[in-house]
Amino acid sequence: MSANESLFQEALTHFPGGVSSPVRAFRAVGGTPKFFRRARGARFEDEEGRSFVDLCMSWGPLILGHAHPDVLAAAGEAMAEGLSFGAPSRRELALARRIKELVPLVEKMRFVSSGTEAVMSALRAARGFTRRERVLKFEGCYHGHSDGMLVKAGSGLATFGEPSSAGVPKGFADLTTVVSLDDPEALEAAFARQGGEIAAAIIEPIPANNGLLVQDPGFLRRLRELCSRHGALLIFDEVISGFRVAPGGAAELLGITPDLVTYGKIIGGGMPVGLYGGRKDVMAVVSPDGPVYQAGTLSGNPVAMAAGLATLERLNSELYRDLEQKGARWAAAFERLPGLTAPRVGSLLWPLFQAGVRRADRVDGGAISKFNRLHGLLLEQGIYLPPSGFEVAFLSIAHGEEELALFERAIANVAPALA
Ligand code: PMP
């Protein structure tokens, strides 16, 4: 048995499916999850000493690449002064200042420890502020694993959601209205029917959890208008798009201002951090200023704040230009595979064996099966893609010429098997 296989066999005795998060399992693509021991730049090394070019990049936080020296130095310096205080520290202020500088719509914020927590808390604040209970979400958007968000519905007009995870009480699902992306009529109908009950509409403005379902900006502008007209708050979940597609995330790119926004991933530079924030009158409902309770032992953790700040300090227009160029070149390399298109926004791209789609229910099963084959073939060539055809690939500034050359060679090698 290989070293990797024996680690996985032990993992199966400890963890459901042998993993700490289901997206790490290789159930969709087949094979055994790789165990990694170290990473730097755009590459990581598995427990058997094989090096891979990483196109998953911890699912998004590592915009500067793995183990960036400045991030390690900042985290190390913070660590030497104590791992956690459970009391205020100056590092929270430094990160908050930088976030406000990059995203002025964030007038007030609260740090939490994950994207899931950020969304869960933003929804509670929205409900507390509006004194309404219903939340509108979009099919195919992922907002973490809190009860009310694990709901999807069939395509078509807004319907009451069905729980899509066992263990979600029906009552939670009943308070979530699900609308298809890219379906203006369904959106109008949902607001016409339930507009007065909706506390908040939440959306990934660049939906990146069911592939990359890039929306017509007009659809998002209409969503903004409908929320304002009906007294509902608009929440942009920018856990993936925040600081990745532009300094001010999708809100800046699209020129649309949500009432609240959620972040995660990049703002922690690889450490566990989330954040929700936005309008200060809305954030005034959050405890201890207001009646909406939300708290966290490790919130604003000094080491995480330091890693996040070191990351955000390096974001500038040159970096986004570089990521845009890299995105275009890596997408072009992917598109050398017959039948593949690579929908892309900057450094986020989706290898898809189908013409681009904008709705979750339009993704073709055959295209996903073909991705599953591609995944295994590229893994043999030393290229690590997220292990699911519904996940996007992430680039970083560390993806250089050498990695691109390795990737192009790998694509040329696997192309015949996919023709
Ligand atoms: N929202 C979005 C848009 C996400 O992509 C994710 C995770 N990928 C989350 C929320 C949940 O974040 P976390 O995994 O940190 O809880």
C-alpha cells in the first residue's frame, strides 16, 4: 500500500469519509485524496514527495501564493507576542483600516472565524434590523453550511425551499425563498409575492460555487432596485470574490453597492477569518450596541489579523493586472482541450466541457463526467485541480512562467485521451 493510501486508510477510521471537509474527498472524481506536507508559491508537495502545481490554492485565500514570506513573517511576529488574547488588540484596527480603505461601503464590521459564520451573522443582523424573517437566495449559490442556507429549489419561479441537507429543520427551509440565477421573471415574481416579508436577499455577485455562473450585470442591478423598493437588505457574499476580482471585490467591479457584505478567505491570508459589515445603521443592531447577539472566542485573532493584513497590504492595481493576464493565459491553455470553454473573471476560472452557462440547472452531466476524467489525467501529470467539476480553479501571483509551461505540457499530454 502506498504511503498516501495508508494515511487515507487511517483517516477513514477517524473522520467521516476520511476528510475534515467533504469538498476534499475525491468521491466525485474518483481516487484517493492526496495528503500534502508542505507548500510554497504555486506548488505543493504530497506525503510521497511528489510536487504538484496547485490550481485549488486552499479554495481561494492564497492570492499571494502558498507561504508568502511577508505573510509568514507577519504571522510569526504576531505569534511571538501571543496566540490569542480574547481581548482587543491593535492588529484588529490595522486590518479594519485597510479593509475600509479598499472597500468604503464597509462602514462598520465584525470579525468572525469563517465564511459560514460571516453569512450566518449577516443574516441575523439583517433580520434584526428589518424585523422580518424571510431570506431570498439563488439556486447554485453557496453561502456556507448554516441551516437556512443549505436550501435549494427547482428552477422557475420562487418557491419555498426544500432542505437539501438532512438535519436541516423544515422550518428553516420554509423561511428561505430560492430563485434561479439569470431568471429576471422569477426574481420579479418572488418580490411581487413576498417582497414585504424579505429581510435580505443574499447572492454571490460572481457565483463561483456551481462552476462560475457569471451573471448579466442588469440582473444584479435589478436585484438591487427590488431590494431597495421592498425594504429588503441586499447582502453580497464576497467570500470568494472579495479582494480577488478587484480591490473592492465584485461590488466595485459591478458598481453596485450592497447594504451588507461578507468576506472570508483572502482577508485571513490563509488563517481562519471571516467578516461581515456594511452600513453602519444596520451594524448598529449588533451586540453590544444592539439586540442581535453574535460573539466569538477567537474572533479578531491576532495571528489571523496579521496574516490578513500582510496579504491586503500587497494588493494594488499592478497585482490585479498581473492576475488578469495570468487568468487569460491559463484559460487559453485550458481551451486547447477540445470542447472546453473556460468562463473566467480575472484569476477565477472554470474548466467546463460545454459552452458557458449562467444557471445552475443548465450544467450538463456529460460535461461534469468529462471533467472527472480530466482531473485524474492532470493529477498524473502533476497538476492539482479542485476535485469536482462544480468548483472553480484559483490562480495566484505565484503562478509563474514555469508553472504555466508545466501546465501547457500537461494539457498537450492529456488532450489525446479526451478527444
Ligand atoms: N460563502 C461563499 C461564497 C463561499 O464560497 C464559502 C466557502 N467556499 C462560504 C461562504 C463559507 O465559507 P467557509 O468555508 O469559510 O465557512
